[in-house]
Amino acid sequence: MNSRQRRGIVLLLLSVLCAFGAFAGVLSVISDVESKVGPEVTAYELKADVGAYKTLEAGQFRKVRMPERWLPRTAVRDLDEVVGRIAVNPLRKGSLLQSDMVADRPALQPGQQEIAIMIDAATGVAGKITPGASVNIYATFAGKDDGADSSKVIVSNAKVIDVGRLTALKPRPGEAVNGGGEAVPITFALKTLDAQRVAYAESFATHVRLALVAPGSDATIPDDQRDYTLAGDK
């Protein structure tokens, strides 16, 4: 073997060693990255803003993949855990969905039933009544046969279980085209008799209004304070 052949073999061996060194370096970098990043897992982020106390639906979220070690412990990985529940605060587009952002929708108790009525947005809701709130339901009735107009407490301490979306009302006969106003469907959990009272008030009362009851306060209304007429005010 002459000197030229020996140099060739040496160069070949050096090339092989360099290749092994480069391969080992790549493996080391990959291992280092994996140790810092870790395996990816599924999470969910919001496609658009969601208002507080709104019911959550699957179509409001998109699936994303991100390293498990970067994911908060409260991050939601299974969308079934939150669908049908409500947002406890306004949720912003692009936010990562987390379990402390949602709460259970108020549930019916034994002997109760759901009933929903439209409540004037300006005088009856004002954006402050939310699922889980307690309200007193008032109705005003026009007097008949020259009788006095009256206001009555139809139901006291009614539990709100859902607040719908603001809806434009159709104008009544004789009103201007834009005179229908806006209303919000409010769903209550009521016993049968109270549900009948609410249904009657919605059908025959001039107005139905809600009064928010402060949390922890005594919502009991004495019998002598449940009916009101201007003539009887002392």
C-alpha cells in the first residue's frame, strides 16, 4: 500500500468519525429539546368572545396541540367536561380554556319545573340578573270596571337558571315599526303553582318586572305587602 492509499484510508476514517460525531450531536440536540418540551397534548382555545354566564357549546372552541409541561394544570383536555356548563366570567377570543373558567348550570330541584318568559331588557333585567340569582317577580295589572290599577308580587325568591340572548320584539298593533323594544328570555326553576302564576302574569299583566334579591338576604315578603294600589298607599 503506497502513501497515497494510506492517506485515502485515513481521510475515509476521519469522514466516518465526523459523520458519527455529527449524528451523535443531532441526537443530543433532539434529546435536549424533548427533555425541555416534552410530549404534546390536546387543549382548547376560544374561537370568539363568550359573555359571562352564557352556556358553553362545542362549536365555540378549537382544538390545539401544545407541550404538556407548558399546559396549566387547570387546562381542559376533554371538551365534554365543559359543554352545557356556563362561563363564570367573560371569556376572550384566543384564551386557553381552563376548568376554573366554568361552573355548573343551576339545576332543577325535585318538584320544580323550568318555565321561560320574555322580560323587558331595560326595565326588568339591565344586565345584572344571571343564572343562579334569586329574584322577586312583579306584575302590574290594569284595573277593570273602573277598578284601581294594581301591582302584585307574583312569585318571591324565584331561582334563575338561564338567561337567553337579547331579542328584538315585534311591535304591537298600533306601535311604530321600531316600537317593539328588546327583551331577554329568562328561565326559572319553579313549583307548579308558581309556574302557573308566572304564565298568567305574562299573558294578562300590563308589565312583568324582576327585582334582584341580594345574596344571603331574607326574601320573604309579608302577605300584606304582596299587593299594591296607589289608593291603598298610606
